[in-house]
Amino acid sequence: MDYEISLLTTIAISVLFALSLNLITGFCGQISLGHAAFLGVGAYTSAMLSQAGWPFLATLPVAMLLAAALGCIVGLASLRVRADFLAVTTMGVGFLFIGVVRQQEWLGGEMGLSGFPGSGLDKPAFLALALGLAVLTALLCLYIRRTWMGRVFGGIAEDEDTMRVLGIDVPRYKLAAFAIGTALAGLAGALYAQHFKFIGPDSFGFVESVTVLSMVVVGGIGSVFWVAVAAALLSALPGWFQFIGDYKLLVYGGLLFLMMRFAPGGLAGIVQSWRKPKPAAASAPAGAVAKGVQP
Amino acid sequence: MLFFELLAQSLVQGCIYALIALGLTLVYGLLRILHVAHAALFTLGAYLGVLVYNASGSLLLAFAVAMALSGLGGVAMFRLAYQPLLARPPYVALIASIGLYIAAEEVFRIVFGASGLSFAQPPLQAQVAIGGLQFKEAELAVMVSSAIIIGLLGWLQTRTRIGIACQATVSDPQMAESFGIRLNTVRDLNFLVGSALAGFAGVWVAILNNLVEPTMGSVPSYKALAIIVLGGLGSVRGTLLAALVLGLIESFGTTYIGQLMDRNAIAFAFLILVLMMRPQGLFARR
């Protein structure tokens, strides 16, 4: 039973984390290849505060705030650069984060942090907390999509310049997407640190950023339900099939490639094309980052 | 003296970066794809170099095989992976490329083992003194051969019909096609040349470090993306300059602010700083 509870907690945290990236990349169309950095900020903040004697629950808002503050700075970058440039910039942010953390003795350096005080919750209660927060996040995402802000996000993802012409304050909405998305990533990070009881620079590297991006992409960029499903599946996969444990990255990489090559709409796109056998207009992936390749 | 040692070191590093980044720039200029999987061909070249040299003892043969097979691998990648994705939004190809690279890295690990391979007798390791500085023969050879190859490429680009066809395709594909240039031939050729260069760089890195590992491509791969962005995406001259500048920044940065952040972080901090001030890249003419 312990194992199942632990696995379910991992799944809940992954779902929360994937949804946070979906808000930025899926809803608002801003690609991020360094999202694990914000998971890291949340995790380190929560762990350090716990070590200083704070109760776990009180560290959550601080973790979210710090992650969001950093997210806003990266969001400012997204106002300067677009598409491919943004992808490389956010990748750089990820490398910068682990590169700096690695050299900081007070953050545990290369060895990472462990042995910080627990949350005071027993395992089932912690699972309930993680699950509750994941469900709340999903509801929040669904709510945001129905608001004015959510519609503007969709518009920015489709065609940023048109939104500007329509007189919409695009920078403000982009920053909002980054702030909310990264705050949620910080929350996931705080849970992550408490759940695994160990964090190090390598827990938040490029591979983790790509993993979470693959959850969003495999689910279907922009779809809350299918991204949650994909996050749950992909985070549970190595546990179910112990034998692929060693080949986990091969499966991730292969899946990512095959998905993009044959079904760029992800699970959501596949389901949609089953429902509507004629994929004439429906085959375009929701929330495309930019218009097609220049011929 | 430290200054000159760092300078020499950064030149060697810059040459390697330039060789890798050139292929990426060619691909980006032509297809607007950030080709992360390019580094898989660099790793492939390094492995082939070690295997062929250990088997035959001929460095020339090792380079020839590595470049030929990396080049063909690049063409295969284009045909199988990128060509069907050209009509999709660019992030599709980028993510597919990352997936391809991660999978390739794992294939190298599974086939050749995680601990990597080395030369039985590493070539070109003798020390040479030039003006009080100690160089390995291999380091000098990297600089000389990179300069020759890049010069040759520049000559091909500007002086031959096929090079001009490539340039025409980069600046206006539709117009080029209507003048009778076969787009797919040009694309194949670019992948062939760019990937062969990556294989070439791979063999040099294998010789310099006397070690090839499955993960050896990951840092150059992301670094090369930073370089082509710094160079202004798609500009060959900008890429070469950016490669040398990044080599300098890294070597001096690690010496002077190494306790603050590691080598990769210095490179990317520089990238972010530059992009915030010049979003079009360091050397873009715009």
C-alpha cells in the first residue's frame, strides 16, 4: 500500500507540474524549455525554509511567490524574443539555474539538500494534499480558459500581432501567463521536495524540462484533461514496467519524436480525429506557437 | 602568461563550436528548424572515428568514414524526420528533434556502453612549443584544419554554381525553385555537408579528450544552439564569430567567476544578456 500511495503522490505532483507548463505553452503559446528551473526554485525555497523551522504549509506560498517572481523575469524575456529565440532563451535559463545552484555551498552545491524536516503529515494525508492541489489546479486552468484572460491567451497563441492590432495589451497577458504558470510550478516543487526528501541540481535539469514538455505535447498542447492524463501515464510508466526503467529516456525520446512525427496534436488530437473521421480543419493543433514554416 | 594560455584554449574550443554550429546554421537558414539532433551526428562521428582508427590505424580513413557516415545520417534524418514536418508549426520539429536526440543518446549508451570508448593509441598527442606556449599536436591540427575547411566552404558558397544555388534558396525558396533549382537537392546537400562537419568535429573532440561517451553531444548541442542564436540565426559569418566569442567568454569566465556559476551557466548567462540587449543576435545585420 505504501508503494501505491507514493506512486500516486508522484503522479499528482507530475500532473500539477505539467498543467503549470500547459498554461504557458499550451494556453498562451510561449514555448519553454527550462520549466524545471521553476520546479527547482519552489523545491529549494520550501526545503530551505523547512530547515529554518517554518511549518511546511507556510512554505508553500513563499515557494510560489519566489518562483513567480523569477517567472516574471523570464516572462520579460518573452517580450523581447519570440518562438525559436524564446525556446533557446528559456533553455538557457534552465542551464543558468542548475549552473548557479551547483556552485552555491549554502544550497548544498553538487550534493544537494536532504534531511530537512518533514511536513508533519502522514503519507495518506500528504497524498490527499497533493491530489487536492492537482485537482484545484486543473479546475483553475479550466476556469481561466473560460475567462476573458483565457481567450486572450488563445489569441496570443494563434496570432500575436493581430492581438496587438486589436488593441490588447499583449505584454501584460504574457507576463500573467508566466506568473501563474511558474507559481504553480513552484507549488509543485515544494511538494516535490517534501515527497522525495532529497533535491539536487540534477533533479531540475534539461531532461526534466523536456520530460514535462513531453507530457504537455503527448497530451495535446492546450488540452487540460489530456495533458493531465499524459502526465499521469508518463510518470507512472517507469513504475509499472520495471524493465524499462533503464530505457526510460529512450522511451521518452522515442515517444516524443514519434508523437510529433505522426500525431502532432497529441492524445487530444488522436481522440478528436476518432470522433470526427474527417480531419479537415480539426487536424491543426490547438494553440499553435506560430504560423507555419516559411516556405 | 595565463592570458595567452586562456586565449589559445578558447581558440581551440571556439573552432570545435564553429564546426558544430555551422551545420546547425545551414539547416536553420534553409528550413527554420532548431536541429538539436545535429549533436547525435557529432557523437556518431566521434564513435566512428575511434572505432575505425582502432581497427585500421589510419587517421585519414577514420576521418573519411566518420564524415561520410555522419553526412549520410544527416540526410536520412532530414528525409525521415524533418521533411514530413516542414508544413507544421516550428515547435513541432523542435520537439521532435529533441526527442530524436534523447533517443539517439540512449541508443549510443545501449550499443557501446555507458562508460565510453578510448583510442588504443591516441594519435597526435606530442607536445609542441610555440612562443613559450605548450600545444598538443592535435590542438594545432584542429585550428589549422578548421580554418581550411571553413575557408573552403566559404569559397564553395560564393564561387560555385551549387553554392550560389544554396544561397538563393536560403534567401527566397520560391523564386529559387522557379529558376530551376531543385529545393530538395539543395536541402539534402546542406544536411550532408553540415552533418559531415559535425562528424569531423566529433573525431577531433575524441582525439583531444581521448574519450567518447554517449552524452558527449549534449553540451555542444545546446551550446551550438546558443551560438547560432548569438550569431543571428542563419548567418554563417555571425555563427563563426559567435563561436569564437563564446569560446573566449567561457575560458575567461570559468577562470574569473567560476566559483559563482559553472561553464555552461556562464555561456547561457552571456546569451541571455546579449538577447535582452540585442534580440536579433550579436552579429545580425538588421
